[in-house]
Amino acid sequence: MGYELIKKVPSQLHTPLMSGSNAISGITIVGAILAVNTQESVFALVLGVLALVLATVNVVGGYLVTDRMLGMFKAKGARK
């Protein structure tokens, strides 16, 4: 089902959508850091660390995908 949704998005919108997704994950990282710093309970600490790890993986993956997509539009001689 998710594949069909992504397939229907025009290719010109993929990079802006990835940027928006990275921004949302960045907000999640800030919230996770705040949750880890409260240290009210072990559960909050574990949940905050888990959220921090997962959001970081999402941000890094999003940047890698965006970089790869932008690399597709470079001239062939300019690629690394």
C-alpha cells in the first residue's frame, strides 16, 4: 500500500518530501533528547534512547536517499 502511494507522487516532489520527513525526524530527535534528560524513570530513559536511535537512523537514511537522488541529476562527468 505504501508503495502505491509513493509511486503516485511525481518525481519532482520526492526530494522536498524527503526534506520534510527529515525535518520531522529532527524534531523527534529534540524530543527524545529532552525525554532522556528528564530521567524521571527507567522506562522514560529507555524509550527516549530508543526514539533517539530510530529517529537518527531515519534522518541519516533520508539524507543518503536524498543525496543519491540528487546525484542522478548531475552531469556524468561530475559524479564521484
